[in-house]
Amino acid sequence: MARISLPDFDGPHPQYNSLVCKSDGTPLGQVRKLEPSLKLDSTKAGRVGSSRKKTLRKSKEGTAALDMWVDDDLEEVAVALGAPATPASGETLTLDPNAAPITLLIKNYNSEASTATLLSTIYLYNYVPTELKLTYDEDGEQVASISGDMEDLYWVVA
């Protein structure tokens, strides 16, 4: 029997073909790194008289870690912290236990050109920030590291 052919290889796509956006499609230009993660809680169940165990899937658990460069207006940091609006002069911007969940998007294109074709969109659904860290060192820029929980992580093909 002859060997079957592999399908065409059209990836991987570099990170610069993707944009992190608010749910309305507005790009977040200060994003340095984004690491979303989703896992299923599971239990192994066995029975007397069998050497095999079955995996029982339970609830989903999602997290996301977002690093962004801090800029002058703090607009994008406000988005990542779930603030309803960019803070005006004199207002405080911090983690808010009452902030409403937000949905972030990762839009994946086939190039970085303005005429690029949208391939898919990744949804970080109902993201809630739960931790804020700041990085300052002698050689680097200000970086805000914001991590939190989310309900779901999924792709929608364009």
C-alpha cells in the first residue's frame, strides 16, 4: 500500500499577523505578551475487576496573563483591568472587585499588510482580571502584568 500524502502546510503564523482587540474590534497596541489557557477539570474513575480507568470530564477553567507596556494615557491598561472608561485626570485605576467581565479578541490574519485576510478570531470570553503586577528595572520599560480568569477560550473561523 502506498503512503498517503500530507496536506499542504500553511503555518505556523507569526505573532505579528495577530492583533489583540477589545470586543468592539479596537486594537490594543501596547500588548507585549498574552498567554491564555483553558483546561478541563477531570477525574479518573475505575471499577472493581477492571484495570482500565475512564476519564470523566467536568468543568472548564480558563486563565489569561497579559503583559502590556504602560503608556501615557493608560487607556489600554484600563481595558485590561476591566475599567468602564479611560481614567480622567485625578481618577484612580486599579483592580476592581466589581468590574464587569470583558471579552478580549485575538484576530489572526494571513499577513501584517492592511489588505490581509482575517483567518480566525480567538475569544477570551468573560475575562475578569484578578492580579496586577508592575515591572520596573534599570534596563526595561514599565510593564503591567495583568492576569485573571475567563469562562471560555475558543476560535471562530472567518
